[in-house]
Amino acid sequence: MVVAVPSRDEVETYAQLREKLEWLTGRINGVHGTIDWTPISYLYRSLSLEELSALYVLGDVALITPLRDGMNLVAKEFVAANSQLEHQGILILSEMAGAANELSEAITINPNSKEGMVEAIRQALEMPQRQRRQKNTLMQKRIKRYTVGRWASDFLESLRTIKTMQSELAMKRLSNEARAQLVASYRTSRNRLFLLDYDGTLIGFFDDPESASPDERLIRIVEQLSSDPNNQVVIISGRDRHTLTRWLGQLKVNMIAEHGAFVRHTAGDWMCRSVQSEDWKDAVRPIMELTMDRTPGSLVE
């Protein structure tokens, strides 16, 4: 078990914040309070479920303003407690709380904006009961449907979906039966077309693109494959045509470079499929280089 222990500075900050909060509460109550009415009831302690539920029922507004939070259960408890009431409270919830995405009918605020918080309180206090009930009814139905069991079920279903996607995207190896069928089809066919991607198929991936040059074994395999007059071999790559010429130019194969921008038929010259302006590169290059500088190990190709 890992326990997060607050630092000394954090403890002092909490103590200072509590001291300031208690001072402000006392000052407000002293200025605005009367003998039979206290504006702020400040309780720095935990409450029983019964006491907390009573406060939920009595509250006209619940102001929940975390700067950072997960699935805030207090917000859900307040909404649930108002389900059978004629006079219903309204929820003001920080947009930083995870529950804000689910309780979208609540008045959401930026907890860093004092003006926004003041306006939200005014809006909540002046909101008609009909509109309050309408908002709360939608949130209450959603809370009833989306229970912890439903949440756990959706979570597990998401995991299963991810595993299914991984299985679909995974590399599939030829079975012995498929391999035998492929060899038999090759031997009986008379016209064969091979479309071979370079990086990741003919050669593995490398951190340094220049390290992915073909070795003698690969050259020998491609030569043997292209030597059969019934075979037409096409090597496809996103690399530039000059690199492909340097690495594979001696082979009698068709080549496609730069993701289809350039095509070279067997022993022919490179042909550009379309003439395009390259002026846009001057504008794009600084942006890509800035991203490269901020991402160690990356490069612009």
C-alpha cells in the first residue's frame, strides 16, 4: 500500500487556509448576523449520513467547487436527496469535477472565476422551482440508471473492446494450411503481382531511417523473385526516390516513392504523378521543427 504524505509546506498551507477561512466566516457572521440568525454555519468536521442528508434536503443551493476532482459523489448525493421534494435545491458544480460531464444539467462554473461563481449563485437563487425540478429530474434518472454496477460493466466492456481491437490489428502469421495453399496457387498461376511495402515488411523498423538499408540477403531474395518473367514486383515506400534509387536501383522492379508521388517502372526513369508547388513547405517546416525540438528522439523526414 502506498500512502501519500503531505509535505511540511503543504501542511502549513492547509493550516493557513483553514485559519483564513475561519477568520472570514467569523467576520461575515459578526457584520451581518443577528441574535436569531447566523449567515454562515461553519462546520470543520465529518457529519453522519443522517445529518448530511438533512442538509442536502434543506439546502437551496449546493456549491461544490473543487479545483481538481474525480467522480464527485457529494454532488450526486445532493441531487439524489432532492428526488421526492416539492421545494428542490439546485446544484452548482465545478467544471473541474469528473461528475460535471455526467451531471450536465447542473450550473457549471470555473472555480477560478469569482465573478462567474457570484453569477452562478444569483442564477441558482432566482431559478424557478419548475426549472429546478426539470433539471434535477433529468440528473436523478441518469444517476438511477448509471449505478456502480453499470459503471463496472461499462468499464469491463471497454477493456474487452480494446482487446478485440488489439487482436484485429495484431500481425497475423500464416498457418501451415494457408501457407500450403499460397504455394500451390503460386505454382499454378501464370501472372503474379507482388506489392511489397519496404519499411516494416521487407525490412524492420529502425530509429535511424538511414540504418534501414537493404542487406545482401534481401537483395538476393528480390532479385530471385523478379527474375521469373511471370512475376511483376512493385516496391512501395514513403521514402524519397533518391534513396530508393541508391538502395534498390539495380533491381528490375517497379518502385513507388514518397507515398505515390513518384513512380518508376522497371529500368525506367522516375515520373512525377502530379506537379505541385513546394512553397507550402517553407511555412510548415518551422512548425514541424519546433515540434521535433520539443520531442526528444524525433526527426523530420
